[in-house]
Amino acid sequence: MRAEVEFRAEDGVTLRGWKYVPDIPPNKPAPAIVMINGFSGVKETLTQYAQAFQAEGFAVLLYDHRNFGASDGQPRLHIEPSRQLADLRCAVTVLRGFPEVDPERIGMWGTSLAGGHAIVTAANDRRIKCVVSQIPFISGHRSAERFYTVHRLTELRQMFDDDRQNRLHGEPSAMLPVVSDSEDFCCLPSPVSKRFVQASIDQAAAWRNEVTIGSLENLFEYEPGALIKFVSPTPLLMIVGARDNVCFPDLAFEAYENALEPKSLYIHRAGHWGTYFPPYLDATAYEACKWFKEHLITRMEK
């Protein structure tokens, strides 16, 4: 069963998504997972993961970030990690209040940029009892240096400054493509899977291949890997793509080494975009389900 849900963030913005409820006996609340998408992603592209978790007995809350998809918020297509993190804490509160959910068995799953969000939230919020961080974004400053040459990065920082000045005078924010096959500036300049772009278009009418230029500036200032050692004692599974050229595997491995137990690492052979297609989608969903079942069902029932 899947139902539409909406809830208000602390500042009054309405967030919308889906609640998945497993086939459970009456009066036996289920363990539950809050799910969040990555940079510019919308909920429709994650339905296969949500369905996999539901099939294994988990309730799921999957929602669109503010300014994206079905959720409200202005400016549209603007990413602000601090706001998304605050909204995520609110989503945990909402999920714990569903009558079908056991509030003491809450897990979190995030992918790409939201893999970083999952790390930060699990480090700060002990209501989270188990976390999966898939192909996580670890370091904005270090990623910026890999995405762009020094010359291009200097140009881009000037664009940030100009956009900030223009917004001060009431002009709308400039926009950048998320991905591009040209030499023009885009947010994720590594070669992109055309299959992923087409699948995003096919699956989600709300998805747009653009965000505000301020979104990229915010990305470069975000350092979720710095908090990874504080996730413990919450069990952490990190899923990494060995050929990932967006959320770089060496940064993920370094962060994983800094994490404390209990932790586990699963590495698949694809790149960033390949994670979302079979056979890697099936493998990563299986590993996440196994981790959630171990820490939200098996260990808590002993």
C-alpha cells in the first residue's frame, strides 16, 4: 500500500511524499525507514528502493525536498543543505507518529548528496537506530577541486559573487544545468549516463536538469564527512561505487575509516549513475534491506 502524505516543516513549508505500509498484522507496528534523494532528485526515481524495503516488512516515508517535485518552497530548484537537514529531522518526527510505525525502530536511507545528509542526521539524532549511506557525498571543498580546473573554478566563484549581487538587487537567481554533455558550466561535470538522464525524465515529470547557481555554491561548502565519527553507536552501512566519478570512492573510503563501529562497507563495480540500474540497484537494495533487518528487526527482537 502506498498513500500520499504531506507535512509541514518547522518554517511552515509543506513537504509532500509517499507513505509505504507493509503487510503487517493488526496492532503490530512496523520498523520504518525515512528515505531522501540526492542533488536535484525527486521521489519518483527511488520507488524501486522503497518497494524493496516495503516488501521486507518496513514502513517507508519517501518525500521530495523543499523547492523540488511535489513539495512547496521558494526559490524553486534551490538546494540548501542546512534547510534539507532541518526538514529531515521533521520527517523523522512525522514518521514516528504514524500509527503503523514502531517509533523506536527508525532507520534512514540516503543516496548521493543525501548519503551525506544521512551521515549528518545519524550523527546528531539518536532517534535514528540504523543508517544506510549510499554513494555518499563526503566533501564539498575537495569535490570542487576535482570537478573543475583552477581556472574554471575561479570563473565559477566569480559567477557565485555576481549572482549574489544580482539577487541583492531583486533579480532572480541564475540557473545551471545539473549535468551536460557540452563544455558549458554544469553542477556535476563528470561524464553522465544518458540512460540515467532519460530514465529521470521518463520516471519523473517533475524532474528538471537545472538548479540555482547558489545550489552549487552551497554544495561546495558542505562537509558531511566531518561528522562521520559521531554516527556511532548507530550502525552505519556505507555503499560505494568503485568507479564513481561524482561522489568519489577514495573520499568515501577515507570517511569510512574514520567511522567507528558498528559499521559495514559494501562496494559495487559500477559508477555513480549505474547504481540506480540493475544489477546494481538490486544488489544495493538487497544489502540495505539486510542491514536494516539485522539492526531494526533481528537485534531488537532478541
